[in-house]
Amino acid sequence: MKKSLNIGTVGCGRIAGKHLAALTSDHVKANLVAVCDLIEEKAKEKGEQYNVPYYLSAHDMIKAHPEIDVIDVLTPTGYHAENVVEFAQFGRHIICEKPMALRVEDCDRMIEACQHNNCRLFIVKQNRFNRAILAARRALEQGRFGKLVLGTVRVRWRRDQGYYDQANWRGTWKLDGGVVAQQATHHLDLLQWFMGPIDFIQSQIATRLMDIEVEDTAAAIMRFKNGALGVFEATTATRPNDLEGSLSILGEKGSVIIGGPAVNMIEHWKFEVEEPEDAAMGELHSHEVENVYGHGHMPYLASVIDAILEDKPAAVGGDEGRKNVEILTALYESAASGKPVHPGAPVVHARIGERE
């Protein structure tokens, strides 16, 4: 059995640094073989930084390096579907950054293409691997919350106009989406991961400070199929600095609040039936972060490589990524229609992922 996998990355933008640092660390069983970007300046910069060849075409990269086992797709969201469908033909496993796509039907195309070409598809949801989140998830699986009552996420981050002006695809309905599809997609994922499938969503979005097509602020309420309620709040118009990225889970037998800028700090941990380790949970499972990206990419990518090497189920595969897109598109549809929307319902009024 192979002891490591060869990786080629496609896309050398903002998030590439997190992936490349993880893939070249001693904690991930990976060999970074090459990088690729349509913009030569970006590809060259990352290639030189990590001492690997760079290419302007994924086809050229694969042709030059048939030893590549996994393609890491870090392109703009609006291109994920066409990239994954195209790259699946190479028969290599694929990691795709969040969100999986901007339309559910594109998710289906991606899943089908990978199944047809006998390659595995992994969607990046690194916050599931935060120590604080994993501790709360274990408590959930042990039944410590009892009947779930209310789940809340808050994303209060700062993005200025310069962030959106970095590239012409940013802040567009066609290729990007706003705070819901981009920054808060992780938190929507965590909310359904803890609270279960969503029955319906009622939402509002607004563009308060940015000169962009899409929203910089959103709020929603939701009912889960188990009867619990959910509250979602997200904005990139927090000033002057990032404030929080948090998750609260309230149940009949206990409650947990995970805060910090990147769901990285256990701020409250209390259950009716106490366990010996409860008093030290904050100290044991909280960790400081340099920015809102947190430290989850390394354990996430390590889990992907292990899943492939050991033929284990994916922590976040295509089906899980699709759930997230169902939720975020339902939120956009509710905001556009003014009505409650069930995840998975047709998107009629929302512009997210719009075509020419």
C-alpha cells in the first residue's frame, strides 16, 4: 500500500496558501508535485515558494506529471463544477474548496462525473476539524444534549472593498455569491451537521457597505425536521475588525457555545450530568488562531489522504457538500421570494449561479 499521495493544485489564489502549507507539512501524507493557475504571476509565485513546477493549464500539469494521485481544486466557486467535471476525466481523486458549487444541479453533475470516472470527490469543510467543534460533536453523539432546542451561528467578519476588487469575479452572482455562499457557508454546514436536516428557511439579505452585486449581510430563521429551531446571522460589514464566528447548541440536558473568530474557543460548556473532563474542556479544546481561516485545513487534508490510502469513507464527500449548497440556495431563494423555502426546492427567483 502506498504511504503517501502525490498532489497537484489548480488555483493559486487567496486560499492556496492554507492548502499548500498543509500539503507540505509533516502532518499530511502528501507530496506536492506541481501547481497551476491561469495567471502566470500567481502560478510562478507559488511554484517558486514551494519549489515545484508551475503550469498555466491543468491538462499540461497532468500530462507532465502522470504520477499525480489527487487534484486539489482551489479555483473561484463559479468554476468548480466545470473544473471538477473536466478533471474527473483524468481519473484522479479530487478535493474541491467550498462551497462545492453555486447550484444544486451542478453538484449533481460533479458527483456523477466522479462516479463515472471511478474517482473520489472531497469537499473542504475544515471547521468540522476544529478541536472545539470535534469535542461538541462527540457530546452530541453521546446524547449529552438530549432533545435539541435551538442552534445559532453568527459570522461577524470584516471584508473591505479592496477584498472584492482583487478580482472581477468576486462579489458577483454568477461566480461568487456573498457572505452566505462564501464566508458563512462553513457555519451553515456546522448548523445542519449538529441540528440535523432543515425543514424550511425564512431569510433576508442586504448589501449595506460594499459596492458589489451580492449581499454583505444576511439573517435567517429555520425549523429543523426534528422540531428544533435555528438562527443564522452573517455579515462581512463588521467594523473595524473581525468579531466572531460562533456556534451555539442548546438542548434539554445541556448547552455549548463555541466562539472566537473561527469557532475555535469553547466559551460555555455545561450539562446536567457532568463528566470528569467537563471542567477542563475550554482549556483542552480551545486554541488561538491568527485569522478567521483557523487551523482546520491541515487535519482536514490529512483525513482526506488517509481516507484514500486506507479506503475509508470520506468525512465530507460530495453528498455532504451538496447538502450545504441546498441550504445556501434555499436561503437565497427565500430572500428573493419573501417566502419560506425547503432546502432542495427549485431555485426560481434567486440569482445565485445565474447563467448568461
